[in-house]
Amino acid sequence: MSLQQLFSTYGGMYVKAYAATLEMTVVSFVGAMVLALLVTIARVCPISPLRRLGDFYVQVFRNVATISLLIIFYYAFPYLGIVWNEMTCVIVTTILVAASFGSENFMSGINTIGVGQIEAARSLGLSFGQILRQVVIPQALRSAVLPMTNLLVAVMLTTAIGSQVPLNPQELTGLVSYINTMSVGGILPFAVSALLYAGTAFLIGLAGNAIDKRVRILR
Amino acid sequence: MRDALFEAPGPKTKRKILVGTIISSIAIAAILVWVVLRLYQMGQFDASYWYFFGQWSTWRFLLQGLAGTAEVAVTAGVIALALGILFMFGRISKNRVVSGIFRVIINFFRGIPSLLLIYFFFLVIPSYGIKMPAFWMLTLPISLTASGVLAEVFRAGVNAVPKGQREAALSLGMTEGKVLRKIILPQAIRYVIPSLISQLVVVVKDTSVAYVVSFPDLLQNARVLISNYDSLVSVYFVVAIIYILINYAINELAVRMARQSGTKVVTRAQENPV
């Protein structure tokens, strides 16, 4: 199959698939960031059941095999009376897994803040919430830019699990297997998807480096 | 560090914390009760869904799957190590063309999902007449995607060796190759051992798509169990827990080794957790 044939037959589907991958990536990443922030706050707060819950959450979701989680949501949850559509399953899975890594990034961001700063804030009489909002989170966010860029790429790659459920429209990985079952596609359909993934990852990396250069705290 | 965020609580705060503890405990307990109740209402505690976990044959079958998982993970891990070092050498080469080529290779394998590569080995390569057993259709793509990440991990290790050592070795008359082999690599590898171990978690997770190429790993064998006993929820639940425990153990090992050697685990955020 030549490139021209490929695009004339499947060009529209590639556009849709790329859009689906990007959409799931963005939604999952935003969701994961919000959840990661909440989990991180739970992990640093003085209330010990919340702390332990946060730690437990991270251990569970960063160690579970992502595919097994997706399969549970898609195939097992209907038995419990909970039915989500394919895209929701993919996004929820990605959010849950990515949030555990995101929380780890935030934690190591927090760890780079000097204890002296926190002590200074406390001796100024700032409350726990004030310390978090005004001292910790702004700095933790800044030093988490590079790890979070990597996480965004990881989130994009994780949405490839969408190929394991009947997603409509398909995303980039599912489309390759679809094209190969419809016709003898050879290496080309694969190469197009791979380049779209790797190219996007490259651009995300460039953007992340640029942002990091602007906001990084020099210590 | 996270304990430094608040003062030793006074009586007022202690009361607040106590209230918070009680409320959050109740909330967590309520969620647990709701989940259990839901499972109960849907009849998921029915003995027919669970009795076979009391049989040795069930566990033997799952363990066979686990052996398959381990086989793929270890083989892929070893290949990825070798390729990772090779890619890293290419990347740090003084020759700009070579280092540029390897930069592209590394970023390519880091930038595509392992599932896509598995489909490539499963669908595309056979169409060119190359026959390959399922084991390799799974192991090779996993090693390739892991090797891109490992190359960067190794590079971080090489960069962590102080520059003065290389200069000292060169001025002693050692050749570049010898410096790399005898001075830099031994230390660099020591630095990155914990990170390498924690990358094994990624490889183990990647193996769980083995059913795509119908290789009998843990998840694939679980699917067979499900069709035999018609009990989807309980089996997937148990399998997910097995994965969590294995990866947790690997992770703990990495953290412990890092503590022993006084190094840091290079962040796991770079992994693509398929």
C-alpha cells in the first residue's frame, strides 16, 4: 500500500484517531493533575487516616497493571451495575494511574523546598493552609514542570490502552490494528501512527523544557 | 519533610485534628461499606465465584501464568539493559552524526506506546513472511520501548560521575575507551541500579498485554479461568492484587537499594505505564 492510497482510504480516520488520542490525553492529564493535587494534600495533612489513604492510593495505582485496571472498569464493573462507555473507562483508568505518578512528582517537588522556609513561615504565624497555598504549592509546581512534562507524554502513551476496548472513533493504536485487519497495510500505517506519537511527544518535551527554563527556581 | 509542614499541635489544633480524624475515618469506612454492600447486592460473594480459589489447581494455573510473565519480564529486562547501554554509548558519542542518530532512536522508542510496537510485531512483521513465536512478539517490543528509557537513565548515571575523574584518568594516559570502561561505567551503573530495578516495574506492567499475541501470562491465564468458572469480577480482582503486590515488592527493593547506596531513584514519571 502506498502512502497516497493509505491517506485516500484512511486519511480521515487518522485525523479522527489523532484527535481522539489528543482529546483523551488532555482530559486525562487535567483530571490527573487535579486528583494528584488532592492526593498530595491528603498525604501531607496532619490527619493520619487521610495520609494513609493517600499513601495507599499511590501504592495501589502506580503498581497495578494499567490494562488490568481498564479491563476491570470495562468488563467487571457492569456486573456491579456500573456501566461506563469505552472512552470514560479509558480516561478514568488513565487519570487514576497518572494521578499516582503525579502525586509522587509533587511530593518530590515539596521535598526540594528547604525546611528553613517552612520554619520561617510557621514562625510568621502562617497556618497549615496558608503555608501550603503561599509557600509550598507555588514552589512544588515550579519544580514539578519537567517531571509533569514526562507525565503528559506518559499519559498520551497510556491512552493507547483504548485499542483494547471498542472505542469509537478509534485512537491511533487501535486504528493501526484496524487497518491491518481490513487490508494488508504493511509498515506504513504503523509508521504514520508512530510518527504522530513520537512527534507529539517531542513537541511536548520542547514546550516543557521552555516552560521549565522560565519558571525553574535556581538553588 | 512532610512532617515539617505543621507545628506540634496545641490543645485547640489537637481537637481539630481529632475531629478531622473521626470524620475522615467514618467517610473511608462508609465508602468501604458501600463497596462491600454493592458487591453483596450483586451477588458477587456467592460461593460459586470464589470456591475455586481454595483449589490448588487454580493457583497452579495462575502461577504458571506468573512464570510466563516473569519469563517475558526478565528476558525483556536483560535485552533492554544491553540495548540501553548501547543506545547510551551512541548518544554520548563525540561524533555528531552518530549521537544525532541515537538521539532520534531513543526519542522514538520513548515516544511511542509499547502496545503500538506490539501490534507492529504481531501484525506487520508476519506480513513480510517472518515467523516469530508469541514470546518474541511480546518480548522484543517491550525491550525496545524500555531500552529508550534505560538509555536516558544510563546517561543520567554517566553525567553523575564527577568530570574531574575523567580528566584525571585522561591525564594519566588512559584512552577515551579505557576511561569509559574502567572509570565511568562502573560508577555510573552503581548510581543507576535502583532506577533500573524500578524500571522493571514498567516492564512487568507492559507484559500484561500478552493476550494480544496470546502468550500465556498472568492476565491471559486469568481470562481462561474466567471462561472456565464464569466468574469475571473475582478473578480480575485477585489478578489486579497480584500485580500490585509484585510491583510493590520490586519498588520496595529499589527504594531499599537506593537507601543503601545513598543514591536516588531517577523519577519513574518517565515510564509509559501501559
